[in-house]
Amino acid sequence: MGLSAMHDERDRVVEFYDRALVGEQIGERQFDTRILPAKLRELVGKYEIVMTPGEFVPTDLDMARRVLEAGVELLADLGVYCTDTERLIAISRDEIETALEESPESFEQGCGAQTVKVRARGLDDTRAPSVNNGSCGSPMSEEAVVPALASCAMEDIDGLVTGYLKSVLGRETRARTPIELLACKKEVIYARQSLEIAGKPGLSILGIMSGGNSESQDACTFEGGLRASDRHLNVLDNELKLSFDTLNRVLHDAYAGTGTVSAIAPMLGGYCGGPESTAICGVAEVLASRVIFDNQCMGSWVESIWQDYASPQWLWVAGMLSLAFVAAGQHLVTGNWLGGNAGPWTAVQCREMAAQSVAVIACGSSIVHGFNGNAGTVEDHVTGMESRMLVEVCRAVAGISVTDANDIVGRVLAGYEDLCKPGNAPFGKSFLECYDADSLQPKEEFVAFWEAEKADLRSCGLPL
Amino acid sequence: MASTPLELLIEGNEEEIRVFVGKALKDGREPAAVLDELSDSMGQVGAMFERGEAFLPELMLAGDAMQAAVDVLMPALADSRSAFVSKGTIVIGTVKDDMHDVGKNIVASLLAANGFTVHDVGRDAPAETFIRTAQEVQADVIAVSTLLSTTMNHAEQVIAAMDQADMPLCRCIVGGAPVTEQWAESIGAHGTAKDAPSAVALCERLIGMRRLEEAGVRPMLEPD
């Protein structure tokens, strides 16, 4: 053998870089407003995708399978748009099918005593889903971040999801500054400190939220930073788009050996349009992240221009992003990001969380990557009690059919529809208002509140 | 059957809407009346978007088609001495280091649908781009979008640059997920809006108040 470069699987992203240089050139506005929407409209008609009005959880399994077929066709026909070259990165049907076939049915996250196996779930699957939780991208102060995350880690979660550090060493986190890079490092350091406090040093950490570009994101892998047993986020842009910066991140993770989770976020009302086309686009984005990022684990969030995170259309799309794969017998480890408009220690937040959890778990979601309150915008509105609630609800509802889930979600949200909307949802309380910061225990009234809410949710049909 | 202006706008059919305008003028219709019809249709597109009956692509395409129609109408409007009355001129963009532009595009398109003249400086736009464009087009309002908390300081820089450039008639509004009313006030912005329809209302209010001030009318304070 000569001195020519040897094949290295870690270099696989270079293939997509090459395609981004030679693919069909299209203006970005043309792609956003004409090419993608027209293709989505065509596929909605061709595959007869129709959301039944008022349905919260998709119950038509044949249609779910057609959503997957439509998503495959969308990705195979269009590919992914590269914003740097304004060209399409072509992806073949064979590549999509191979990526699905080669999807691992399970993987491990965490290390030592906190190693957990995350398994692909199926329909009516009584096996409990995995549940990550934490501050989930919400802004955190340096004062509250360690105790708040420790309070989450003390609950029975399978992984800790970090938030965005609003300041570091008293300095505000600003893009493209040393403080942004430092915030990414401190985000992991504080997360690991919180795991030590909780007595679970091996629990998997999922981040990073404090940096907006690959330079700062990649700063999270260092001695004492993210480990191979942790998970780093890979993000596609809205819709079906990526930049070289995204590929930088993928390449870095491949060489750092860090596990990855995708964060795709098709937007209802945005370039995707309505729920049917948003579901198709979301499925295509899951497939794209599998093909390009080679992620073991998926993570789908449904963004909405109306921020209607408890509406029938939001829940239907969120459920469909798992059901499309599960109904077709695919063994992909599907996952969902959850979140609502209300803040901690409010009945509305309990309803938002319960409705979303029931919907996605019944649809076969393998892992929930956390629930953030206040639409992820309010500082320190994170407590361990949300982790307790999420774990209890997600595990209790495993095995519920999509039809039963639809009925349950309807009862859970009855009378709460308007209260869940932005502007109406209650603000809730901060970590320091909800917890004793020294003992890291929730206030007794908070625990009693959840017990009362659980009783109400039981009356809605949740087997809590 | 010929398509209506509303249908042409929704389709973003720039070619056909130019034909529609040309034919209307050839048939002897008053340019101002044609503009009114198009503006009404554009308003309907905005209303459909707010009701969830049309989505962002339709809103953006309608804005592009409306601009194509106005370009054809402009010479005729000038000849007929009819004034093209825009509700105001807005310069809009996403701040430096922030690549998110969906929210900004929604606000820009809805402003255009509601009769404003909109100049979009895109995403990752430095403060000087906002200011230079605003000076060139004599903007009434600069609308600054920031989705990331880490880029909020760039909105402050736009306002600081406005102060330095001495633009007393121009107003600045800020928006985006991390933006609060308190923060907007603290950096000297003239306002913020929680969503696109509120941003349209805010621009109408700010420009209306400024025009009253220019006319020497002191707006009455509303009783608490």
C-alpha cells in the first residue's frame, strides 16, 4: 500500500461537502417559497395525507406509513439545501433506505452505574421510553444552574439536558466572543458538577446550548467536558437546510467520538405550511439527519409560528414524526423534544406536559429529550419537579394505543385550550422559588401540588 | 377564466400580475384605483395568514408579486399625479451573527401585506448595514430581529449607531424570542412586539404618532 489517503469512516461528511459544491444551484428564497412548498403540496395530494379535524393523536396507521413514503420521496427528489453554496445536496433513495436499515435498534448512553440502554419502541409497546430532562435550552444563571440541574439529576431521568448559560464569570454571553466559547465549556463543567452532587457522575449529558456556531460548540469536548457517553446536538436549519458550519460540527463530533442526537424542528405555518406538509417535511428532516449526520438517536421538535404547543395540529405532527417510522416497522430510535408556554408549578404546565407525552409515547417515541417551560425563554424556570412529572407520565403511559391516547389527550386539555396559548399561559415560578437551594428538595407545597394534579390526570384516564 | 389579483398574489405570479396591471391601465382604469384593488387583495392575504389559511411562502410570494405590480404602476401613478401612499418605510433585518430569519421574514411579509414599503437587509446584518439602508431610503422605522440571547447586544449596537447617525425621525423596534418589553426599553428601543400582527400595529402606531408630532398635534394621553 502506498502513501495515499486511507478510507476513514469519520470523513464521511466530506462526501456531502462535495455534493454541496456541485449540486443544482437555486436561490434560497426560491427554495423556501416555491420549490419546497410546491413539492410538499404535490406530496400531500399524491399520498392523500389529511389530518382529521380535532384529532390530537394520529390514529390512521396506513396514512402514517404514507407519510414516511412521502418523506422519503421529498428527500430523494430535493435533497438538502446548502446555504453556503446555494446548491442542493443530492441524496439518493438507496442512501435513505440503507440509512434506515442500518439504524441501530438500541444504543447506550451514560457510563458506569448510570449506563442506560435506549431502545427503539413500537406500537402499543409496554416498554417504558427513555426520558432525558434538565434545563433543555432554557436560559440559566450561574447562581442557579448547578443546583437546578442537580435537582433534575436527582430524579429518575436517563440523561441530563443542559440549558443556555446567560452569563459566565459575571460577563454576559455574547456571540463570537471568548465568553461564548467559555460558556460552552462551563455548561458542561456545571452539568458534571451537578451530576456529582446528585451522586450520578455517569449520567449522560445532552447539550450544548450556549454557543451558536461550530467553533464554540466544538469547545465542549476537552478533559472534563463532554464524554463519548454523552450526546452532542446536530441541528438542521428550517427547512431541509444546512450550512458548512453544521458540517464542521458533524466532523468534529466524528473525530471527538462524541455521541450525537439530532434536533430537527419543522415549523408549522412556516415554509412547511399546514400540519400534513409539516409532518412530511419533518420526516424528511429526520431521514436527512440520519443520512448526513449518521445519528444513532433522533430528536424532533415541532416549531410553530403560533406557538400553539398544545393544539391538535401541533400534537398530531409531533406524534406523526414517530408514528410514520413505527407504523412502517422501522426500528429507528425516534425521539421528541417537548415544551410548552406555561412555567413551573402551574396546572397548565402539567396539562401541556401530559398531553404532549401521551401523544408521542403512544406513537412509539423511543426517547423524550426533555420538556422546557415558558417556551424556553425565562431564566431559571427549571426545577427537578418537572423531571419527576415527565418521568412518571412517560413511563405510566407506555402501552397505550393511539386511539386511547387520542381520547385521553382530549380529556387532559378540555378547558385548558386557551390557557395553553402564549400570552395566556401562567408564568410559574423560578427554581429558587420552588426549591430549598441547600437541601435541593422541592417545597412541600410543590410536591403536594403535583400529587393533586396527578389525581386530576388520573381522572382523565392517565394510569398514574 | 382570468385569475383575480388575490389569486395571482397568493401564487406569487409576477408575470401574470404585470399583465393584469398593464391591461387595467390599457382599459383606462385609474392607476390609483388599480393600486387600491391590489392593496385590498394584499390585505386579504395578510388576513388569511393571520387566520392560518395561508402560510409563510404564500405571504412572501404575495409580497414579491405586489412589488412587481407596483413597479408597473409607478410610472402611471406619477403621470396621473396620484400619490402612491405607503403607510411608511421599514428597514428590517436579523442582527449580526444570527442566521435565523424565519421570524423576520414573517414580520417583513406581513408589513408589506399591510401597505408598508419594506427594505429587507437579510440576516447576519451588521449595525452599519441597517443604518446605511435606513438613511438611503429615509426609513420611518428600523425593525431589528434577534433570535439568540447571545446576539441581543447587536440590537443595542443598531440603536447606538442610530443615535450617532442623528436620525431623530426614525424609530427602532426590536423583536425575537429572548426580547422582553423591559429589555427593549432598557436599550432605548421605541417598542417591541410579541408576534408579527403586533409588529404591524406597533409600526402603525409609532409612525402615526410621529406624524402627529410633526404636524404639531400633541397626542392626548389615554387615561389609565
